[in-house]
Amino acid sequence: MTENLQVDVTIIGSGPSGQKAAIQAAKLGKSVIIIEKDSFPGGVCLNTGTIPSKTLRESILDLTDFHQRSFYGKDHKLSNISINDLNFRLNKVIEVEQNLILRQFKKNKIQLLYGAASFDGPNDLNVTDKDHKILYRIKSDCFVIATGSKPRNPIEVPFDKDVILDSTRLLSIDTLPKTMLVLGGGIIGSEYASFFSLLGTKVTVIDKKTHMLPLLDSEIGIHLQTALSDLGLEFWENKTPRKISRINNKARVEFTDDTSIESDVLLYALGREANVDSLNINNAGIEVSQRGYIPVNPLFQTAQTHIYAVGDVIGGPSLASTGMEQGRLAMRHACGRKTNYFPELFPLGIYTIPEISTCGATEEALKEKGIHYEVGRAYYYEIARSHISGDSVGLFKILFHSETLEILGIHVIGRGATEVIHIGQVAMSFNAKIDYFINHVFNYPTYAEGFRIAALNGYNKVAHKL
């Protein structure tokens, strides 16, 4: 029997952006329904994306005793790690996080409905089960589309469950492969490539670019590639796949330059696309862009001003952290409360091994704009905490204006990068100059003192000009 519901705010998708939108609307006194197409909350982020991959990373680091190798040798505790060992921790974390989300929804009186949502008009939504039976008809004053993204799976690629995989399917394999091909040296490809390299899998990353993570400051991407090569990873540059096939339980890739390669497993990591196919958003008067994303204004309103879209479904930066803030800001505006535009300055975290985090401009961007800049560097081998913790690979890189000394960009690769980046982010948000780090005392020994070492390194290059 179909149930008719009327509510102030309806949110489609229970990932990070949908969660924060729902909680903000509820905190402002609105009645809220959130719809999830799967039978558990959290969306892609919790169940097949961010949380699983980062949990997998942490499990691998712990089980391999990676950070002890500088003391006890490269083969220390490398063997006898199974998929079951990794999945035990993964499933435990997901369960805890799912329960936390449910408690937050209950606390804020947010009604969670399971089913597939589709628009029947600008203010009408149907929720159906797997057999396309309508479970709920919802009328709402405001909607938020927060359906996220999914791996881009071209029809010519013969995906299966054990050999030719995307990032979602990869989480379900039952044995560790001896060899792996990763098509795509972007964030997802680089993260999983580093994980499996550490587990002893022979990994080959293939990309049409000249180095991994080409969107980052090139020095950082090259630094990562060098670190991973020490784990046995190979990188094939300037390669374009022509055909992908499965032959005798092996993945085979043929390239446009007439070369080819085979492996036990292939991870196809060449992009993601918005989850909009089943929403029938045209019924609400909304169309997607040429790239398949939902266009929004700076307040996250779609072509229909009472319908908002946030998170991966609107395109970059496609981070859980940015999606959360988008959801919060969208609901403050929808509820008529004082708000602000999305901040221009925010950090990017990449959980490779070693991890990376950046904030602000790259060297390439500064050169392109003709800005006079200088670079301060602090290598992890210069930081006492690194030797205590068994880390010698890493770099703090600070870009600053060579005349005004204003900090323009901060890039960190190494253990703790995604944590310490926020020190630089705060400094930049207050338009700090490079001597900000010099004139403050940092705890010793810490990774954070890398900021001061890098600042001194850079300042000494320009001190004679001031």
C-alpha cells in the first residue's frame, strides 16, 4: 500500500552531503525525510568509497608493520595477510559508522526511508522498491539531490566480479592477486595501487600522463611515484588503452602503440559519473550538463530554486569534506538563515602510502599566472619525529610570494600529511606571511615543525632582498 507523506525538506541520498543537509534542516526546525536507495545508510562514501578505502589502508599499514621496516628490514611482517584479515576491520568500521548515522537521524527526528527516488513533478517525489512498486508519494517544499557518483563503466569494458574491476567491485575480491594493472593514475587509482603494492602485489599503473596524480603540484606527484617504486610499483606513461579483455582468467590490455600487458586483476579507475539516471529530474524541470552533472548556482540551487544539489552529483571537487559543507550551506539558505558562500580555500587529502594533502596554488599555476614566488622545503629526513616513527619519506613544500612573503600554497606528502595540513590552511585563511611559521614555537619532536623548517628554508632564499 502506497503511503502519502508531506514534509518541509526531502533529501535524496544519505551520504555525507545528504546527512549534513538533513541535520542542518532539522536543527532549524524543519521536518525532514531522507531517502536511501540501498538497505543501509551512508551512501557510497561509507559503504564502497571513502571509509572502506581508508580503513583498508590503515589495516594494511598495521598488519604489515610498514612503519617498522626502517628499523627491522623490508620483509618485516609482510607475509600471511589474507583478505579476511582486511575485511574484518573494514566491516567493523562500517557497522559502527552506520549505527552512528542512525543515532544522529533519530536524535534529530529525521525520517529515513529506503527505496529508489524519482521526481513526478517539481514538488512531488515517488519512492519505489526493487520491483518498481511505489512505496511512498512525497510532497515537499524543498528538495536536496545528494545522490553522489559511481565509477564510470564504459560498455566496451567487460567488467566482472574477480578479474576486471572498478573500485566498488575491488572491495569484494576474495584473494590477494599476485599482479595488478591499474588504469588511471588519478586519486582512486593511486590510492589502491599503493595499498596493493604494500601487500606484495606486483602493481603496474598505466596513464596517458607523464606521472601519477597530474592534477597536483608535479613535484609532489613525482615524489609519490618515487616512493612507490621502492615498493616495486611500475608506472607506464603516455599509454592509451585500445582494448580491454579477459583471456584465460587474466586481464589483458592492448594499447594504441601496439603494445600489450596481462595481469591477474585489472582496476579500471578512469573517472566517475553522477548518479542521476533513475531520478527523472526532467520531470522536475532540471537538466544535466554536457558532462552529466547537475548545474547549480553558488547557493547550490538548481534551475528550480527550491531544489538544491550538493556533493559529487554537481561535479568537483568531489570530496566528502566539501560535500558536507555544501549540504550545510544549502540548507541554511533554504531555511532563510544567514549563510556564506562556499570557501575558496580548502584542503585536499589523498590517502596513498605515503599520504598527501595540499591547500592553495601549485607551482605550475603560479608560473602560468606570472607570479613571483619562492619555495621553502623541509624533507621528512630532517624531522626528528620521522626517525622516531620510522618514516623518512616525505616533504613539506611551502610556496610564497617572493616580495610580499604571503603564503600561496602548501603541499605535504608523508605520514600525518592530512592532519598537519590544517595548520597551513588556518595560516593561509588569515593571509599569513611565511615568517608566521618562523616566529612561532612548535612542539618538538612533531611532524608539524616541518612548517617551521620549510619556512626558514624559503625565507633564507629571499632575506637578502628584503
